[in-house]
Amino acid sequence: MSVLNKLKIVALPQKSGLTPEQQRRAKVIAKLPEQLKLAEATLGGLTYERQRWGWGTDENGKKIKVPLPIRIKTL
């Protein structure tokens, strides 16, 4: 019991994170460059399509990596 008597109990300081409003603003700001690329492509008469890599199968049934389009959410 002598070891337990030497221990100090202190309150854990709370993390000072972002407020929900600040988190949402940061999320919107992160998506603005992509929307700018979409707007510039539209004004230039081009199409802009963001892609990610996923798995698909070819004619022989072998798995290969293929580009998949991602829908861009506009505000």
C-alpha cells in the first residue's frame, strides 16, 4: 500500500481542438481548389473528372487496377 499512497491523482487537461464550426470551415476550404478546377474546366469547354484507383477484372478474369471516377460535391 505504500506505493499507492505516493501516487498523485491529477485531472487530465482537455484538448483544445477545433470547434465544430471551425472543423466545417476547414472541410469546405479543403474542397475549394477542386471546385475551382471544375469551374475552370467548365468555362474552358473541358470536362474535369477526379479519379481514384480501384480493383477490376479484365477479360481473362484477372484482377487489375483501374481508374474509377469520383463525384465532386459542389457547394
